[in-house]
Amino acid sequence: MAGTSRKRARVSSRSNKHEPSIDRAQASRIAKSIATLKPDILGKLLLEAAIRNPDVATLVESHAASVKQSERVKDVDFSHHSKSVWKTINVTYSRLSGSKQYDASGDACHSVVKVIKDIRKQCPAHASLNTKFSALETLRKIGKTISLSAGDVVAHEVQKDFQRDSILEDTMMGIIQSMTPEERETTSSEPHEDVTWIEKLAELKEIADERCLFEDMAGVIEMLSPGFYENHEVIDLEEDESDD
């Protein structure tokens, strides 16, 4: 109406959109509480926060993309794991008596399985091809060590464990599943001494078959190189204990 003065509300030039809603003391208490939580609980809480707050969701996705990008360009070498498995099976318990080796064989099996799990954990789907190949080659060497190690109780018990457990083949399949067709072809045809890498894997299968080990290895080979056994003759092996 005429004569009536209307005042607009003053808008602060300072936006509080990104200002923290809690003080430093409370933030410190929350940080201490977070330090006591298990990773799975933290994950659930972060997911709930991301669902409720778009800014948190954006932050999570941004950090995840950054991690994936860094791992795509980072090559991880797993070769030391095959050496540690060889030592575990052939050296660590070799001075013990037969009965003590039997008692320790469970620890040896657990150690080998842990190595395989660690390799899988460090080789995500977005890892570089060099990282994936290093993982597969290390697993092949671990499989050969398990197959050829003999002469004491620990080696025998480890073999018995892997006659029942398919974790090595499952891990290899998981890595291959994350590869593109081009990456699988590159890996299969990778030169290894006088043969290709897929042929070295076939050699492992032949050795393992004689000991009833790694029953799913044929599936690993077919996943990596479909039709391999239709196009290749079975390789005559010279079983040695070299780390090749």
C-alpha cells in the first residue's frame, strides 16, 4: 500500500554453506570415536551419511575416482610372495621333527592362504595390466611350489589342503574376469623363455594333475584363452624345482 515502507531482509555476504556446524571440541571427540570403530561399521556409517547428504556422496565418489586412477598407473610387483611361500613350505619348519611339523602344518597352510588373499586384495579390477600379470605369474609360481614341494610333512599337508581348497584358481579367475579381451590376449601370449605364458600355465596344470591339485586350473586356462586345448598339444613336462 501507498505510504507503507517495506524493508527487505539483509542478506549476509558470507555464505555459511561450508561452515562446520560443530565446534572444534566436538569434532575432536568425533575423531576419537571414529578411531574406535571397525572398518565395516565405518563403511556403513559413511554410506548412510552419503545417502542423506549429497555433498558427502560427491566427496566419496571423488576420492574413490582418485584412488582408482592412481592404481591404474601404479604397477605392483608381487614376486616376493612366491619366494616367501617357497620358504614357508620348504625351509621354515624343515628342522622340526615329523610330529612337530604336523602340528605346525596348519600354520603353514594358513600362511600360504593369507598370501593368496593378500595378492587378490592388492589387485582390484581397476589395477593396471602389469599389476594383474604380476599377480597371475606369482600365483602360478605359488601353485608350482605347492605341486613340486615334497619330502617332509609340511609340504605333504599343504598339498592335501589344496586338494580340497580352490582358492588359488578362484583368485586367478577373479583377476582374469576383470580383464578386457585385449588384456587377456596380451597376457596369454606374453613370452616366457621359449614358450608363451599360457603354455607355462598349462605346464602347471599337467604337474598338478598328477597330484590331484588345482582341479579348476583348466577353467582358469579356458577363461584366459578360450579354445586353448583345441589349438594346442599337451606339453611334455620336465619336472624340475627351479623357480620359473
